[in-house]
Amino acid sequence: MAAPATTVQTMNSLTDNLLKPVYTNSQCRDSVSADSGTLQDYLLDFMEKEVGSDLKSLKNVGELLEKLREENSVLEEQVITDSSSMPPKVSAALSAAEEAGCSLEDLLQREALISNRLHQHLQDAQPWMDKLDQTLHKVNTIERHVKYLRCLQHIEELSAAVQQCLMTSSVWEAIRAVDSMAALDTGLNQSGCSHLQAFLQETLHFWHKIIKDRLTTDFEKVLIQLHWPFISPPTQSLTPTANCQEISSQLELLVSQLLALQNSDDLISQRALASCHGVPATQPASSATPPSKALPLCLPIQIMLLPLIKRFRYHFYGNRQTNTLSKPEWYLTQVLMWIGNSSTFMEERIQPILDRAGATTSAMVELCRGLLSLVQEKVASDASRLLYDDALFCHLVEEVLQFEKELRGNHSYPAVLPGLLHLLLDDAILQKWLTVEKKMAVEKMDAMLSSEGAWSSQYKDISDMDELKAPDCAETFMTLLQVITERYRSLPCPSAQLKFLELQRELVDDFRIRLTQVMKEESRCPLGARYCAILNAVNYISTILGDWGDNVFFLQLQQAAVSLGEEAVLGGLGVLELGRLASLEGSLFEGLLALLDRLKGDMMGRLLEWTMREITEKVRPYGQERWLSLPPQQDQSTMTLSSSACPMMLCVRDRLLNLHQVLSFSLFQLAWQGLAERLDNVLYQEVVLSNHFSEGGAAQLQFDMTRNLFPLFGHYCKRPENFFKHVKEACILLCLSVGSAILLRNLLKESEEEARNMTVAGDPPPESALNELGVYCLAPCDVLILLNLRASWPGQ
């Protein structure tokens, strides 16, 4: 038992010695500390390799232990040797660090010494700095005073120069001096010298007024000689025969000088507008000045407008008989006449001078702007006073729209400049306009629906113009909507246009409801003229709205509605519907079109149902014909229409003619095609499937259909038999020769047996044989039924 104990001790010693070399290796040590399980695996693998499972090999443990001790000693010597070789480098690094520390301490001491000296120097120099600051402040004050005095002297020099120039009639030099004052005034805007600015502004205004008054007086004298203003169309030459060249030279000189005075005039005008905080001026001269947001008028044009402004205020303000709220066309027409009468003079005499002076403005446009400022003020005043008078308000709106149309069209007033329409976009005026439009439209709808000729077409006697056969009420209603469109089309605000579009949609829906109510009253007689007129009205409105959906103007409104997110127009549309509108796949009238199409479909269905009810009664005697006993075709000299089919044929003919006369072309196309489809089903069910046919009966049926019924529809299409597929194919099958019929029946029965037994044959399908015979609509099972209706089979 001693041997095992000794072996265990030896094993423990071996493990300790085995761990030493493992731990001396840094990589192994890190690995072991990271995962103790790895160390155990390593030991087990080592013991398994060196000792194994044989107990007899434990006697070699001593030798193994001695070997490991030797290896451990070698590793320790290597570590000691390596450690002894490192100190010289470490000591060098430590020495360098100590030297750096000493240098840093020396620098810190020197920094503290210099800082103390600097602080002491600043304290000693502070009194001198205070004295120097006071001196510099005095110098700056004196310098500002000097500049102030120099600026004041410069103003006085400019003032003296203007005075001297005016005394010597050197107007150009005086204008240049005034421009220098204006430039100096602009440069002093940011300064705090309020008294100097006030003095400069007073001086500028003083000399500007003197120069402007002098030039204005001279300019007005020249204009009088040129017969300005042209109140009526000029009947004589614009250029007087006497001293023509001299007046032209004076005109060009004065216009050029006034243009040169424009900068200072704009500066003074802007300051005047700012001082009155946007309150409109009451003087004529200031009335010619446009609103503060617009560019100032050209100075020569301002002077030319003075007599026109005086006349306008004389006639259309105060207690004059020409100043009446019921006649806005008086002053609007007067302004248009002034513009038209002055156009030639402005283009031939004033515009060339502006061009030579380098001005980029249009004389005619400037004149229109000045006159428009008068009209804008007048219209705004009148509109606010007419909000409670519907008739006068409507009249004012109509006249404003007509004025805008003539101004833009006949006088080429630029679209980028405001006219009068923006005045109608005021919230109160716009809302009043919408209310009046709706009120008057509803009144007109009541009147048009209750008139005697509401359901007759005004083009009924003109076939080329009556394709839609729209009744007078529908055409009048769509004309009403078109007039509303033309009124708001030119509005400069898309959101306002969309409000009118929503009003139009409301009116269309209201009119649809009224048509539905009238239709219900007439539904007891769908074949009557009024019922068909209502159907034509629905179709006409739907057609026009469909065209509007593709119109550029409404497409632009559609894009505006999507971009602005107008809830009133878009309603509760989902993301998909909004996407379709944004991509222009849908239209803003889709909802209305759907309602109109549903109403049209219901009315058309009721019309065809009523028509077929009458035709079906005529079909029953024809279905009771003795088809089984009719003689063969070769036994008859000539084929004639069956006597029992005559009432049916007459009824179909009369109804087709009646529908063709009372329905529009597109509706009649739907009507006769729907009638043919229904009649095909009735004949197939009531005549073909309800009887057995001999050879003569089949021939007679085919003759009645192909030579009598189908031609009734041949007036409206080239191949009417294509709309009677069941009857046509039934006639083909019933009139087959006996041999072909037997072969076809056998083929169909074999195919039916194969389908029942679920076997696949290599023969072509029975549909191929049917197609060769011209049978495409009937199924094989239906063909078998029809073949069994034949009476002429061998052995029967």
C-alpha cells in the first residue's frame, strides 16, 4: 500500500512542476487565467500522453519529474538573464524624465517671475492708459464733429449749387446736385444724426419741389401744345404743323430731365408713404402713385396723368350725376377710352424718348398702371357699399370682369401686373360673389325646368346639330356652368377658383336630383318623349363633364387642389384616390360622373325592360307556330315571312324608329344593342328551345331571322347577326344536313362519354368542329339539346 501513496505524492509534485513552466510562459498564463477548464484539459492530455492508463508505467514518474525540473531551471535562467539586460534602458528613460522635470520647474519659475513683472508694469501704466483713452475719445468726438460739419457744409454747397444752377437755368447740373443729395440721404439712413438727416431731407424736398414744379410747368405747356390729354379719339395729327421740331426737342428734353429726377422723387414718395402708414392720399398727385408694394410710376407719366385724374375725380366722385353705383360701366368705359385714345401718342412720341434715355419701362403700361390705381380705389369703395344689393353687386362684378378682359386683350396689359380682379378676392366680396352665383343659378334652374320648352331640343329640326338631342333645360344649365367658369377662370388665386369649382359641383348634383325627381314622375311611361328627354339630359351632362375632366384648365385646378389640400374639393378621398388625381388619371368630376352613369343605367334598363315587355307579348304567338309540321323548303314556291311573326317584326321596327328619333346617338347605340341582346335571349328561350323543328320549320325560322329580323337592325350596323348569337347559331344547327347533324351528334356524345369516364382521346375537341360550322357561343351540351330538337332523323 506504500507504493500508491508515494505515487500520489510524486504525481502532486509532478503537477506543481508542470504548472511552473506553464505559468512562466505569459501566453499560457493568460490562457489559463482566462479559462481554468483549458488548464485541466491540458494536464489531462499531458498525463495521458506521458503516463497512459497502465499503472506499471507510474515508475517512470520520477524521471519525468526530474526532466521537468531541469526545463524549469532553464526557463528561470532565461527570465533572469532577460531581466538583467533591461535596467540600462530603463535607467536612461528615468534620467531623461528627471531632467525634463527639472527643466519644467525652471520654466514655471521664470513664467511666474515674468508674470509678476508684467502685472506690475500694467499697474504702473494704467494711469497713462486712462489719460490716453480720454484723449482718444476727445479726438474721436472732434473728428465726428468735423465730419458732421463737413457733411453740413457739403449739403450747403449742394444747396448753393442747386440755387446757382437754377438762377442760370442749368437744370441738368441742378438735377445732378439733387441726385447727390438723394444719395447722401440714402447713405445717412443708418446714422444716428437725426437732426442732420432732417435738415438734409428738408433741403432735398425743398429743391426737388422747386425743380419738379418748374419742369412740370414747362412739361404741361408742351403737352397742351400737343393737345394732351386725348379725351376723345384724336382727329388731327399728333404733331402740330407750326414749330414742330422745337416742340419735339422741348418734349424730349423735359422727359429726359424728369427721368433724371426720378431717383429723388421715388425717395421722397416712399418716405411720404411710410410716414402716413399706408393711408391713401387724397391729393390728385398722390393718387397717381400706386400702392407701396408696387414700383413708383415713371415721373413724366405721373405728370401726364394729372389732368386725367382731375377729370376722373370730378365726374365720378361727389354728387355728380355720373357718380352712381348702378353704372360702374361709366367710369370703367371712360378709362378704357382714355387708354385707347392715348395709345398712339404714348407709343409714337413718349416711348422713343424713354428708349433713348435708357429707361426700361413701357410708356403705355405706365399710363395703364396710373389709371388703374384710380379705378382700383373706386371699385374697392363701390364694392363695399354694394354687399347688400345683389343685383347691383352682380352688375359690378360683370363690369369688372369685362373691363379686365378688354384691358388684357385689347390693350395688352401684362398678366404679371395686377388689374382689378384681386379686389374681388377680398373675403367679404368673394363670399358675397359665391352666394349670389349660387342663388341666381338655383333661380335659373327653377325657371328652366318649369318652362314650356324645357324638354324639347332647340336643334330638333337640324339633324346635323342634334346628335346629342339635349333638351333645352340641360343645354341651358351647362351654358350656365360654362358662363360661371368663364367668370372665375381669370382669377389670379387657385384657392378662389377651387371654391367656384365646388359651387359648380354642388349645382350639378342639385340638377341631377331634380332630374331624378322628374324621371320618377315619368317612369310610368318610359317610352314617352319626356322620359327620353330626361335620359338625353343626363347623357349630355355626363358627356360635357367628361370633356371638362380632360380640359387643361380643370386639370390645372386638379393639381392645385391636390397641392393645396383643399378639403372642400377633395372631400374624404383616400390616399389611392388622391394619388390618381395627382397623376391625372382621375378627375374632379369622377363622383358626379358615377352618379350620372348610375342614373343613366337605371333609366336605360327601365326603358329596355318596358320595350321588351311589349315585344315579348308579340313573340308568344310566333313561338306557338307549328314548326314541326311545316313543309320542306323545296315544296314551297317562295319563302315568305311567317304570319305570326309580323306583329313582332312591326313592333321591333316601330320601337327602333321611335328610339332612334328620341334618343341621342350614343344612347341609341346602347339601346338597340341592349334590345338585340334581350330579344336574342327571348327568341332563343320562347321559340327555339320551346319547340321541335322539322326541316321546313328550321328553314322557315332561319328565313324569318336572317331575311326579316336581322335586317331591321342592319340600318345601324354592318353585321347585325353578331348581336343575335344564340338565334343565329341555333338556326345553323337546326338547318344542318342530316349527315352532318348525325356526325356532329355522335362526336358530341363521344366527347361527353369521354368526359364522364375521364379518359383522354387524341381527337380534337368538339369546339373545333363547332367553330368550323360557325358556332362559337353555344356550349357542346346546348348544341346537343338543339340537335335533339330536330325532327328529321333517320328512322323517325
